Amino acid sequence: MTGRKEQITPGQMSVLITATTLGSSIVFIPHPLAHYAGQYAWISASLAAVFGTLMLAAVLYLNRAHRGRSIMEYSAALFGKPLSGLMFFIVLLMLLFAVSAIVSGIGDFFSGVMMKETPAYIFNATSLFAAAATVRAGIKVTARMFVLLLTVMVAFISAVLVLAIPLYHSGMLLPIWPREMARPVLHGLLLTAGFPFGEIFLYALLIHLVPAAPGAAPWRGKLYKGYALAAALLIMAVLCSSMAFGPASDVFIYSLFKLASEIHIGDMMERTESIVGIALILGSYMKATVYLYMLNLIVKGWLPFKDERTAVYPLALMCLFLSLTLFDSPADFFSQVYVIWPFAVLLVGGTFLTLHAGMTAIRGTGKGA
Amino acid sequence: MIVRLGFSVALFAALAVAQGASVKKMRGKELAAFTLLLLPVLYQDAIYVRQADWPSLPELMGVLLKTPAAALDRFLASGGNG
């Protein structure tokens, strides 16, 4: 991150979108989704993916209408600084919560299933330090590095889903005791439309980093492709988890990790879950990094720092302390992350995008456009 | 408490090492802004070290949204899970 304006290519932006949509949700979502929607989990996830596409379309509409200006610039022009500042303050709170929850999830995952004797704060601190150091290196370096990490993550997820084929029973997708379908599907939809698909609204903060050169080849399709890849993998993970474990998929907190542990191919491939676990947690690290970058983007828009990286470490420190204090128990984590957070994303994200898109449609591109 | 205090002292020492030189060069508004940025960090650190039950910034939003989110969750959960 340097003094000059940072830019990334559309391909790199699509990598970031894939990484953040898949990251952390691939580890955490199958469990609460199965809890809410049972065998209909994949239907909820598919519907939520469509909702996320609409959010992405709104983000791209804003980017097109405002010709590559940052959302903080045109938001102030559209709504005035006080109202715009209030909206970004709410988004800032959401990002603080999101980074803390992601990092807390990394700590819980490692101290819960892989290194049980090591306290979670060690993992929280190292993950956040890695994320902060990556943010300080700049968005271009981040995006380039994530190409490799995302490839590793997607390859491992795909390998697990393919190697576990003998464990799948399609009959598990049928309801055991057919009851109402609408509310479980809606419940799952509410969850996944907020986490992770609705979170795509946060890309309104980043999308201006892709240069809007006049006459350049259309690039927005790449972003849809990146998003579609993430959505497809997530839906497949949910579907495969349901087919492998049936109603019990709501028991395993990290079902893809559990699925990997069930893979035995002769004597040559056993206990693959540790490698898979690390690959899965890479997603959480990537998501925390991108969200920390967004946090820094908002803060540097408000505070007069000469060096754009000044706020990164203090923000990371703040998220670290939040990650260690926000959640009193696993039940509290469940309530905050799977009940309140999706609702907050839908309410705040939906309102945020609707207001900006609506005002843009009514008033054009705002003063100073 | 001692472990938590030691951990947070180590973290702030690391921050001082990483940014001490650039903070020394700061003047006026920039220094004030950095101090302002550190205030919520210190507050959050105090909550962590003391394990105090004080409200944190993101919880402000949770307080507002908890009731409607929980009500919607209860309504949808009452439909059974197939």
C-alpha cells in the first residue's frame, strides 16, 4: 500500500470475491444450515446465491453509474457528509464484528479440533498479524497471493468432495418425517442470504479499485463468474454434507472437515483432514484480510494519515481484543453469528445498497460528479 | 489476569516496535488522529484484561438488532426442519 492510488485487475477482483464468499463460510455454514433447514439446506443455499447475485448486480450498477469513484466519495455527494458518515460508521461496526468473528472462528477451529492444548488467543493473534501484514503489503500483492491460496483451497475442497463419493447416499436428501417445508427453507435462506452471500454488498467499498478505462473490454462478467464458482462450491459442500451424514450433519460443527476424516482409500490415503483443515482455514484468513482492508479504507477516509497503512495495526489489535471478548460461549457465538449477523447484513446491506442505488437513479451521480 | 495482562503488554510493545518510528514523525492533526484511533483499542484491551462486562462497539448494533432477529429466528424455527 503506497501513496499512489491502488488498482487491481478484474480477474484479481474476482479472486477476492471468490475467496471472501467461500472463506470461513465453507467451514462454518453447513452445520447451522443443516440445523435450520435439514435436508432442504441446499435449496436454501441455492436461493440465497440468487439473492447474492442481485446484491452484486447492485454493486456493479453503482460502480458503472459513478464511473469508478469510491463509494465514500459519491455517498457524501448523494447524501451529505453527516448521513453518509453515519452509514459508514454502521458498516465500520459490521466490519469490526466480522473480522473479530472470523478470527475467533479460526481460533476455535484450531483449538477445538487440531491443537487442543494451545489457547485460542495464540491462533487469533497469529491470524490477525498475518492478515494485517498482508493488508499493509497492499491490495495488489494481496490479490496476487490469493490466486495461489484460492487455488489450493478450491483444489482441496474439490478433492474432498470427489474422494468422499462412496459415502454419499442420495436418499439422505429426502425428509425423514415430511412436515412443513417453507419455514425451514426460509430459515436457511435467511441465514445464507446474510452469511455469506449478502456480504457481497461490502464490495461496494472495493469495486472502484478496478480501473474504469473508457473503451475497455467488459469485465463485470468475470466478477459474476468468480461469485458463481464460490456459490457452486458452497452449495456442493452443503449438498455433499447432507448426502454423507443426513440428519446428523447438524451435529458436526465442521462437517467438511469431518467428511475429510471419513475418507479412507486403502492404506495410502488416511487422516487427510489435517491438511484439508489448514486449506479450509486459509479461506478464513483471506476473508479476514479483505475485510481488514475494507476497515482500513473507511478509517483512512476519515482520519488524516499521510501513510495509508498507519491504521492497519491498531485496527487489527482492536479486532483481536474483540475476538477474545465478544463471544462468551459457543451458544453466544451461534446466536451472534448465525442469528443476528445474517439479519444485520440483510437489513443494513440491503438498505445501504437500496438507498445508494435509489438515490443514484433519482439524482443521477450526485454533486461534483 | 496476569497472562492476559502480559499478552496485551506484549501486543502493545509489538505495536510500538512496528510503528514507533512513524508515530514519532507525526505532528498536529495526524498525531491526534492516531491517539483517537488508539482510544477504542485501549478500551477494548481493558475489557479483555479485566474480563469486564462493559459494552463494546459492535455490541451497540447487536443490542438494536437482537430482538427482531431473535423473534424472526423463533418464528422460522417453529416450522420444524423437515
